[in-house]
Amino acid sequence: MRDESGTRQVVLDLIVEKGPVSAVTLASILDLTPAAIRRHLIVLSKNGQIEAHDALASGPRTRGRPARFFVATDEGRSTQHEDYASLAIRALGYLTQVGGQEAVEEFAHSRSRETERRYAPRVHAAGSDRAARVRALADALAIDGYAATVREVGNGIALQICQGSCPVQEVAAQFPQICEAETQAFARLLDVHVQRLATLADGEHVCTTSIPLGMPASRYRTASHRLQRAVTNGGTDIEGSR
């Protein structure tokens, strides 16, 4: 049986992985009472590890308190030592000085190729079905500490890979080439154009990448624009943006 602190860490881990997520969902997953979940949420919030957001209503407004969804803060998502991030930032800063932006872009491209080589066997083993390949990629990312999950959006129009944690978040915040190169690696692995809707490095709650599932390009662009607007407006329920 886990002690209070152990259970609280499990709650935090779930919020990192599945956020934005409601207290009701957390209680259901962990088979705890809502009151028990709320106790942990209060402590995590006081510690600055999570924050709450009201859900945007997608239907008729109802009485009562609006549903609240919880996401992890940078403090809650921290999975690396600050010294490592500082060293990486200084190293890339020096690389910029001696080689210019082209040198940083070349580094990011090399890292994306390494990512592609690492995940290719698992993705290719999923066969030709795109949805299966997306889920295989998310599983591989989760193993590497990215807390990745897959969400279906737009009545099957697309899938989203949502990464609740990023080991290089602080570095990517200063060198966005890393995120751009990672997106390109995903596109090559899945053999389709993908769109990065949000990143932790830009201050969003998750890194979100949208992958179309067999639709005309024009229809996908229209759907992607709607999803992008929903994310920009702070929506917690992407389905409500349709």
C-alpha cells in the first residue's frame, strides 16, 4: 500500500501524462474517492506543481461550478537537473557564436535524425496502418520520458500525440530549432505532413502534434486551423472547437 506522499506522486505523474485532466477522471483511474483526490490536488497546487483551469463549455451552459482541469507546471514536470539544462544552453550558445544559426540548425537536424533512427524499428513494426504507427511512436516517446499519449480528434479526422513532459524543455525554449527538427522527424517516421499545435517550450501545457488520418490535404488544413485556434484560445476540450 502506498503512503500519502507516494500516492501524491502517482497523482502528479498522471497529471503530467494525461493533463488537462479532471479530478473525477483521476479518482476513477486510481480508484480513490473524489475527496481523497482533492486533498492531493490541494497539496500539489500549494507546492506549485500543478495549476487548475476551468473547462470551456462546448454545449449549453449549466448551473453550478464549472468543471476544472489540472495540468502540471514546469516545477511539476521537472525531470532533469538544472545544471544539465544550463550546460546544454551554454554549449549551444557558444555554438551559435562560433558557427552562427546554421550550426545550431545542423545540430538540431542531426538530433532529429538520431530520433528517427531510434524510433523507426518500433514504428515500422506497427505496419502500414497510420493510426497504429502513431500509437507506436507515442509508446516509444513515453518510454523515453516524454509522457506521451494519443488523442483522437475531429471524429477520426486526425490523431494528436500529446507529450506531457520534455527532458529538453528548457533548452528548446531558447533554441526552437530543436522542436522544429523533432516535428520533421515525426513527419518522416509517419510518412505524412504533421503539424505542431503547441509546445511546452512556448509555455503551453503539453506538446501537441496533429497527424491526419487519410483525408484530402485541403480538408486537413481546414481542420488543423480549427484545432490551432482552439489551442490558442486555451480550450481544454479540442472536440469542442468543431
